[in-house]
Amino acid sequence: MPRIFRALIPALLLLSICSCGSNETYRMTLRDGREFIAASQPVMQRKTGYYRYKTFQGRDALIRAEEVILIERNS
């Protein structure tokens, strides 16, 4: 087997393992029944009173913490 293939196989294996963990999403349920899906884990920012998370478009988003009643991790 050529040397390039010996180096390429472990790199592809590592890439496939790393991509498996990035499929986690989070569902946030608000008091009024609306649900938001986040691409990253929402982080509570105590100074502002908001949850910060990433959308699927890669943008930062904020939701007031007092509006959120449930945060669930999806597979």
C-alpha cells in the first residue's frame, strides 16, 4: 500500500469520529409553547439574563432566560 494511503486512512477515520459528536441539538421550550432548536448548547449569561446559543445558520441568538421553561438535548 502506498505511503499516502497509510497516512490518509487514519485521518479519514479521525474525521468521521469527530463528525459524529457534532450532531447534538438542543430544544428549548418557552412559556408560551414555542420551541426553538439550537445547534449548540445554550449558555446562561447571568449578567444579561439571556441564554446564548448558535443557530443552524451559524449565527448567535439570544432568548430571555425567564421565558425558557425547559432545555432538552436531542440526539
